Amino acid sequence: MIDVDALLRTVENAAPIDAVEAVSASLGEMISASSVTMLIADFSGRAVVRLTSTDRVAGARGHGDEQAETLPLAGTPYENVLRTQQPFLERVGTGARTIVPVTDRGDAIGLLELELPRYPTPEEIADISSAAHALAYVVIAARRHTDVFEWGQRSTPFALAAEIQRRLLPASYTCEAGQFTLAGWLEPASSVGGDTFDYTLDRHSLQVSITDAVGHQVAAALLATLLVGGLRNGRRRGLDLADQAAYANDCLSENAGAGQFVTGQLMRLDLRTGTAEVVNAGHVLPLRLRAGQVTEIPLAVDAPFGVLPGKRFRVQPLPLEPGDRVVFLTDGMQERNAATLDVAAALAASTDLHPRELVHELGAAVLHATGGDLRDDATMVCLDWYGGPPRGRVTEQGADVSRASAALPTGG
């Protein structure tokens, strides 16, 4: 039997940099595992990374005393566990190898891989899965204090523009919250294009934004910083959607140069009534999958942010029904060299995919369509709306959000 309380005490007694290894060692002792390792999901979405301390691993990259071994996902049990969120188990001699997901609220942080001297019982697998869930919280807490996890997730170095852009994205790209599941993904161009997405929860609403700054590289990243900073500041002041848009627009027009602008959409979903409203600042229209049919959601188009100082933006209804899947996207998904990608067809075929899987598949599809020559960032946010009454309180930090229901799509 695994003592989760003892594991958490181990965390408290370890330095943040050692927390994951301390938990792994303690877990290994509890179940007599010959090895316990954690693999972090790479930022590319197409690999996992095994972090070690000082041990040299063939083919690994290093940073000081840290080593990182990048393992491609395609066709491996790792890929299947991340996709299905179900444990993998295989016999190895008289023992077994098992891989379980390390996930919090749908955010696939990584995997826990164990080698056991015996074939585990279903109860033991359930215990190991619970320990892996606890480990997700350990990683979330520990990475506030160290760059090691962030470094390990980067299989290629970030340019300055990408570093700035990364800071504008939410800490978690996926959130399961009972009434909905949301997942976002950004596929960066070789020359960063200034895309962002963001979301937050309060007690009664979900707010989402997707934005696309004009230009490329550091200039676009700084422009995006102004707008996202304005949106977050307005939101945290308690402004409604119209005032958030107006405030962010003025922040941009007052602090950016002439001709600098950002397109975007802001959405607020009232979790009590199931009604949504949206601001559309010169942005690509979102798509909705309803009852097997994909349609563009018709929205009036206002000027982009930063074009007209003092502008007021229209707040429009965004009709939602339980079972709807809505995808917000940037024009990088529709660039000329991505013309062979039929986003609507991909969305229509996505019914059985978790939103996290869908945005990853769309990101991979746009890379394939462009032959890896992505000339503009391609960003997407998928919202699955299940409806019904709120199931537990929600807070901006997400600490009290209810776990997703058993009715989630396959992979949840």
C-alpha cells in the first residue's frame, strides 16, 4: 500500500530541485520497484524528456549537473499513455514495466515509469496512479523555484522572442472543470509571430483570449506583451468584457508605435447561465462543431486593438449548447503555405478526441501542411462545453475546480 501522506512529507523535507527525485525514491521503496523515473512532456508536444542529476546518458544533452534524454513519442507506449491517460503495463520476465500519467486537471505534465519485481495487482496500479497524480502537484509546486523543469522541456533553445512569448501563455495549457474542458496550443513559426492565448476562472465565469500581434520576432513579442498585460490588468481590476477590451486597446495605442496593432478575440462564459459573449477585434472567425456539423460562428468585426484610440468594442452573444466544441484560432492556421490543411474537416473528425489531443493534432497537421516551414505562429484554443449546473467552486488559480465528470470524451 502506498502512503501518499508519507510521500508529501518527503516533498516538504526536500529542496525544490530534489523534490521529484525524493518522491520517486520514496515511492520505489514503498513498492519495492527496481527503478522509478519521471518523464516531462516536451514543449514540442512530440517528445518526453527524462531528467537525471549527474548520471550521463548516451545521447543526452546537459546543463551543469543536469542531464536530459529526449524520447520521441511517435509509436511508443509513452504516446499512448499521454493520449488515453490510461496506465500501460507489460510483463518483463517475472516482473513488470508500468507507465502511468502525471496529469492535473487534464494538463498532461508527464509520465511516471516504474520497473517492478512482480506483476502488480489492479489495486497496486490504482495506488501507483494516485501517487502519480500527487506527483503532478509536486512538479507544479517545485517548478516555481527552479528552471530545471523548464530547461528540460526545451529540446531546442529558445530565441529571445520565444522566451518573451512563453511568459505570456498560461501556466497550464489544459483545464478540466466539470462544465467544460479547455485546451490551447501554440505552434511557433521559425520567426516568432507574436501569437498568444490565455484563460482564467473566477467563481462564476471562464474568460478566454486569443491574440495575434502584427510583425515578427522581438517587436511582435513586445507588442503582444503590451496587449496581454493590458488585458490581464483590466481583468484583475474587475472590468467587464467591454471595458477590458477598451482598456487594453488604450494601453496599446498609448504605448506602441504608429501602425502597431493586435487582432484578437475575448470571450466570457457565465458558468451559472451557460451564456457566452465575445469581442472580435479584427480576428479570424471561430469554428463550432455541433451535432457533427462544423460552421463558422458569424461575428461582427471591429478594428484590431491599437488602431483607434478611445474605441469601444461591441460585445456580441456567442450561442452555446451542451455538447458544442468551439475552436478559436489565429490566421497562422490559414496561411497560404498551409492551404492544404482543412481545419473544418479536421474538427469534424475530432469527436472522439480530448481537446488536448485535438489542438496537438492540429498543430502537427499545420506543420505537415507547410513542410515544417511555418511562416506565422499557428495558435488554437478548443473549448468543449458540457453545460449543466456548476460542479464545485472555481477560482482564478483553479485550486477548487471540480474534477471532470466521467462523461468526458475519450482520452480525458
